[in-house]
Amino acid sequence: MKLVALIIYFGIMVGIGLYCRRHATDVNGFVLGGRSVGPWLTAFAYGTSYFSAVVFVGYAGQFGWKFGLASTWIGIGNAIIGSLLPWVILGRRTRIMTQHLNSATMPEFFGARFDSRPLKIGASLIVFVFLIPYTASLYNGLSRLFGMAFNIDYSYCIILMAVLTAVYVIAGGYMATAINDFIQGIIMIIGIVAIIAAILNSNGGFMAALDGLARVTDETVSSTPGVFNSFFGPDPLGLLFVVILTSLGTWGLPQMVQKFYAIKDESAIKKGTIISTIFALIVAGGCYFLGGFGRLFSDQIDIAANGYDSVIPTMLSNLTPALIALTVILVLSASMSTLSSLVMASSSTLTIDFIKDNIVKNMSEKKQLITIRILIVVFIAISAVLALIQYKSSVTFIAQLMGISWGALAGAFLAPFLYSLYWKRTTKAACWVSFIFGSGLMIANMLVRSAFPVILQSPINCGAFAMIAGLVIVPVVSLFTKKPDQKLLDETFACYEEKREVPQKQALGD
């Protein structure tokens, strides 16, 4: 049954990719779906790019074990700070200004917004360097689930997932990714609800599970009774840093923000805001809520020997074959949707912002498309090779790079992008300082972690600090550096003032 479900699932993914070939005949269609993607597809594309197997298996297990039921706050933060607020604050302005500047990627936006080719190249290099290890980390967590569900070498799963993702992304581009994301999102919602119900039922129901969690003690964490089912858990400050990193980070991640470039119209933004928030609340809130009950299985879990990635698979190991099949497809869906989003962002950025006009002059539309497709193959191959190396040699370094990548990208881009949409005084120099500070801080954290203050030695805490610091650095540096050209600013921000006629039901007249 499990194998049949996988075959059907893979067949649908590839079929959609082939069906969407007609939308991928030029760069705008391939990368942005012709900027005509509706609210449901955009909202699900945003959500499924947000949540991968790293969240379901890695983070849910790790933070559920550390914070108990309070880890549910991470999912709530993801829904409100990571989904609702970006749609409200960034969505409309991003869509308007990126179309006005004719930019299809975040580096291209920076280059056009500040009339600076070096800034565009610098941003594209940061994207290229830090999205690759993030992409490789998506395979993490799948190995344990496949080991539990199938008696096959996990290497075959890595290769199969890479090949099938490459097929539908190369064939159908963004539109194929968006439609597949919608289907994968539905699977994720059904899967997480069913799994939570099964786990709680196996522990006597919700109240019995809560009571069991209240009786769990761990003197190495806290001597307070019932701390693992308390409101803020044993480490409220650590919980806050995790909420900031995993929620605020979406504001500056290229593969997330790029979803707003493609949205169709005003109505789609309003509907997409609601859909995306509800999706995040169910999926992220559900994942961390589930992980919060991990300590009920502490007699079966050896964190010291098997790590936090063993928590969720152990919780699921006694489920029925049908639920295990659903779980495997859920985690595959989460990983493939994020993988497709990341390689699309990487390949389009490297082609449009680095190779075009810098290495290849007068690059035609056809050559751009071919190059993007070739780079998709290259990036997926690199991610698969890194995943295989980690699996075969148990190199934990690659897995750790996910948190560093997230912190570096959001730390570098979040503040410059946000201020660039709203504040005319934002300067090119401030962007450079934010780029260097955010990415440099995370590289330093990776190389000389022991030199950092204790609270910032964790990549999670350090990444959260990089994001918040950027929000201070950009305005301060902007006020002390040369003002942007007024003519460029007037032309750039004119897009917000353009008059549009709307029905009276949307805007009251005099």
C-alpha cells in the first residue's frame, strides 16, 4: 500500500509538470508564472516553501523535546509573524514595485531600486552561497522515516526525490511548482491532523496526554513540576529566539518573498493573506504541538545516541501502515515543495543577476531559459550529493548549515528589502552594510563560535540577532551616508501613486 501511494503521488507530480509546459515559454512565465497566479496557489506555494521536512522531523522534535507543549508558540508565531504580517506589510508593495522595476528576483530588485549592478551581483552571490546548504538540508529527516517505513537504502530515496523534482520544475517552471505545492499542501494539512489525532488517541486522548506530560520531569532542564505542559515551558527566552528566527526570517528569504512577485491582483492578496495564515496555523502549529508530546515517548528515545531527529519517527513508529504511508508522503511533500522553490530561486538568481550581462552579454530570452533549466539540474544534483555524503558518512556539519543559511539570508536581506519598499531615504551603502553584517556574522558563528557571547553561540539565537540588528543598522547607516538620487527615487516610488479605478464596494467615493 505504501509503495502504491508513492507511485501515484509521483505520477501526479510529473504529470502536472508536463501539463504546465505551456506556461513556461519565456523567462517571465517560467520564473513568475506570468505574474498571474491566484490566491490559493500563491498562498499554498508560500506555505509549502516555508515548511519542509526540517520543520516536521527536525525542529518539531528538537523544540518539542526542549520546550514541551510551549513549542506550539513557534507554530503560532510562524502563522502570525511569518505568514500574516508579511502578506499584509510586504505583499502589495512588493508586487507593485517589482513589476514597476521589471525585476524577477530579489537581487534584481536591489540592482534596479538603487541603480547598482555591484549591489545586484553581491546579493546574487549571497543567495547562491547560502541557498545550496539550505537545499541539501531538506533531505534530512527523510532518512529515518524511510528506514521506518521501507526496507530500502535511503540513497535511492534521495536520488528519486531529486530526479522527480527536477522533472516537474524543468518542464513546467513556477506554475507547475505552484500547482504541485497546492496538492502537497492539502496532503500536509490532512496528514498533520490525522497524525495528531492518532498520537493523542494512543495516549488516552488529549487530557490524558496532557496529564502524562505534566508528570514528566528532567532535572537537567528544570526542577519545576509540570514544566513541559506549562504556558512558556522551561526556557522562555530560548523559545522567543526560536520564534523570531523561524518567523521573522521569512521576510528576507528570496524564495519566500518571490511568491509576492507572481500574485495576480488585489483580490488575490486579500484572499491569499487569510489562506496562508490558516495554512501556517494548521501545519506549523500542528507540527510543534505534536512535537510537544515527544517526552511521553522518552522511554523509547535516546537523544544522546540518536539525536533529536529520532523523536518524531519514534512517535510515529506504532501507527497503522496507512498512517505511516500518509506520513511519508506528507514529509516528501514538504521537502519536494521547498526543494523546488529553492532551486527555482537559486537558478533564476544566478542566471538573471549574475550570468546575464556580466558573463554573457546580450543574453537572449531563449538562452536565459536554457541556462535556468541547466542550473536547476546542477543545484538539485549538488544538494543530492551533499545529502548522500551526509547520509553515508554521518557528517552532521551539513545539517547544521540549515540554521546558518536561514540566518545569513534573512539577516542580510530582511531590513534592506523592507525599508526599500517604504522609505525613500534608504541608501545603497546601508544595503551593503546589512549584506556584509548579516552574512559575515553567521559565517563567523560557524567558524569561531566559541568566541561569541554564550547567548549568541547558538546559530538560532545568532540568526535572530542578525535580523533584528539589521532593522537598526539600515536606518542608522542611511542617515549618515549619501542620499539617493532624487530623480531615481521619484521614478521608483511613482508606481505607488498611479491612479486606479476600483468598484465603490472596494473604496467609498466622496
